[in-house]
Amino acid sequence: MIEWKDASSWSQKDSAEARSVPKTWSTIVGPVRLSVTRHIHYDPDTWVMSCNPPVVMQTPLESADIDRAKEQALEKLHDFCCRVMAEINGIP
């Protein structure tokens, strides 16, 4: 089972109310740190996934619900890995 952790960072000027709602979730999948976060360049209701190392580029997710957004991030990472494995194995 994938365990997600609150990885939010806060500015000292952020209110206690703002700090009570996580804005970044992170997990480790094999050698990849997968994060789902709010990003200043996207709508406030948009979750964005990113990876380190950057095997999947920063990608906005379709769901405003954090649990569904986490699932979508894992699905996108899985799909990417499957495409890479298919290419390695010579499957078109």
C-alpha cells in the first residue's frame, strides 16, 4: 500500500487556518518521489503532480479531490513506466 505524507511547507506569514490544510502530499514509489501539490501557476482547485527524478513532467490532474488526485498521479506514473518497459522490450 502506498503511504502518502503531508509535505507542505509554509511561510511565516501564512495564517494558522491556512496551515491546517495540507497543500502538498508526497510518497516514495521505488526510486521516485511522487508529489501532488497546489501550484501558484494553476487554478487554486487544481492539484499538480511532479516526480523526482523528473520521469513525468509536472502535470495538472483532473480531480479537485485530493484522494482521487493521488490515484491519478499514481496511474500516470504507472502508465509512463509501462510505456518505457514496452519500448525496452520492443513492443510498439
